Amino acid sequence: MSVPAPTRFAFLGPEGTFAEQALLTIPAARQGERVAARSVPEALDAVRAGNVDAALVPLENSVGGAVGVTFDELTNGQPLVITQEVVLPVDFVLAAPAGTTLEQIRTVAAHPQASTQCRSWLRRQVPNAAVVDVLSNGAAAVGAAAGEYDAAICAPIGASGHRLTVLADKIADHADAVTRFVLVRRPGPPPAPTGDDITTLAVYIAHDRVGALLAVLMELAVREVNLTRIESRPTGEALGRYAFFLDCSGHVADDRLGDALRGLRRVCADVRFLGSYPRHDWPPAAGGRTTGGPAGRHDDEYAQAAAWLARIRAGQLD
């Protein structure tokens, strides 16, 4: 059963955020309705309520790490699934109302991920300024434009959109930093396999079982499923109780990954499927995607081995 293409999109707003910039790389979003949300929870709740078809929210940054609120929201409440990822280079600027100088800045508004990525620059250039956390880069620009803060760390689109003067550009401590965004929808059939996909899971281990996390990893390793990311987040139940977020190479429709999911369901206290979707080509591969790999790791080889075992069980020896 095919799922209708989304036409209404929420994103972490206000206008002028990297999330909006990332959303505009999706053709359907450029043509559809776009709604700015004040926070990640608000964007995802709009999807759950059916007010929008999908929401684009940040998941992780190559410097600042995971966006904890996104992971928390994906594991609480009604299930949602990731259907697409967008990887976007981030280029931060320091912007302020016209006439402001660096020496005059005493407060800088920034999203925590942004200030983390610009920490060294801030310490060198505006050492006396207090950094104030806000919900998004766009909110930082809005606050600076309204005079609530002396300056803002934001995207270039945010500075121009709110008529701020760019006092310094490319202020990130790592020039090649990127942010990974995900498009989230209500549950439905996942996108078709492409041969280069990611499956994201949240697993809850049995905390009273010795080696519980190792058992999780072994379910993947013995089936040659590549684990590309593992992240822990507290569940909020008690100190020391964590959920583990996994990114695995492959698609839920693949035999090996499907078998691994069955194994995880047996050894874990709970497993939440968060989506199978195409891997964003970042950095762009010279020859496009490749589906090659070591012998014995392809689905057809896995299927041949399974058929061989079935013949043995049926007494049909080769």
C-alpha cells in the first residue's frame, strides 16, 4: 500500500533556521505548505495530531552530537517514523542590529548546539558576552532584531531575513560541520529499499541481565549488520536506566536486518522501530551509491544459506 506524498510540513522555526533551509531541499516541501514550529516537541505533536503530514527536525550534529530532545520525543507518545534524512553543512554567523560593534556585545542568543560549535570563537572574540540559550537559531535572530539580546548566532538566511548586520561569518570552530535532519511522519509502509538505507531503532535492555547490551550488539554482529551509530539517552524512569538508539545499515525489508530485528525483540525489554529510509549521500560519492561488500553479506547469499538449511531440515541433502 502506497502512502500519499506529504503536502503540509512543519519545521523547527521560526523562519530563517537551518531546519527551514534543509526542508527546502525536499521538492515536495518547496511546493507544499510549510509551518514554523516553536520547538521540536511542537513540530512532532503537529504530526501526531494530523495538523501536518510531516515534520523536519534536527537529529544530530557532527560536532555537537545528538539533539537530545528529538530522541526523547521519538521514544515517547504515539509512534512516529523517519522516512528521509537530509545532511546540511552549517555556516554560522554573528549578527546584530545595525550599528552594533563587537565591543558592545554583552549578550549573545544561540541554540545550545550552535553555541557549542562556536565556543572557541566566542571565547576569543567576545569574551565578556553571556550566551543565552534559545529554542532555535531563528529564535536567536528574532530576539536580536527585537533588542532582547545584543547579538545572535544564526544562519545567514536568518540574519538577512530579520535585517541584521553580519558582524562575522564562518564563526564555527569546525569549518566542515554538518547537521543531520530527519523527516518524520505517522506510521505507514516505509520507503522502498534503495540498496543504501538506514534503519533507526530505540532499544531498551533488560537492566537485571548481565551482558544485556552485548547481547544486543551480537544480534547484529552475527548477521553482519553494520551498526553505524549508537547513542544512549536516559529513560527518565530511574538513575542508570537508558534507552539505546541504533542506526543500522540496511532496510527492514532485508532478510538479514529483518532477522536481526526478530533477535532484538527476543533479547530486549522493548524495541521501537523508528524507520527505514535512504541514506543521504554525504559526502557525495564520486560514483554514486555502491551496494558492494564482503562476500556472504548480501541478501541473496543470506537467502541461499537459509534455503540450504531448510533443505537439510527437510532431509534433502545436496
